[in-house]
Amino acid sequence: MEALKIVIGEFFDDRVTFKPVIISKLTEWLRLLDPDELAEFMTELTNIAEQVARGDKSVNDLDLFLSEWHETALVNQEDDVLDDIMEAESEINAGRGKEWTIIKKEIGL
């Protein structure tokens, strides 16, 4: 199977230029993202692909980006993890959470 590519183009001074950026990871997991996450993913993907095409970021940066979103998608499959996240957010919103600086101090970081 041929590698998946994103094509980034620029239109400047009546000239159009394109550069393909290869995506090395399979992206079947994208279906696990909710619509808001998918919109955010696509926006960020476009930004990082443009940076890779310009040489401002490396393909390794793109791979890391995809890996992080892949992990997010996998977490979306875990109902118990999502329940824990929702519970934690509720506790924080109710004022029962602790500041990260306090937690770091308590655990010696």
C-alpha cells in the first residue's frame, strides 16, 4: 500500500506551488474522535503539515503529533477512563480539586 500523503499548497504572486508531506501512520483511528476533536485535529494537522513543508518542523514532529492524537482517540474508546475524566472535571468545577502546584509539592516534584 502506498504511503498516505497530505498535499500542502501555496498561492503567491499568481503562482501555485505544492509539496506532498508523507504521513507514516495509519489513520483508521480518526473515526474514534468526536466531531469537535476531529475539527481541531484537522486544523492542527494542516498547520503542522505546512510547517513540515516549509522546513520549520520535521517529519518526526508530524509523527509525534499523530501519535498524541492517536492516544486521544484510544482514550475515547475507554468508557471507564472517560467516566473518570468527567468525574474529575465535575469535582474541579465544584471547587473540590487541587492546584497542580500543590499536588507537585505533596508528591515531592
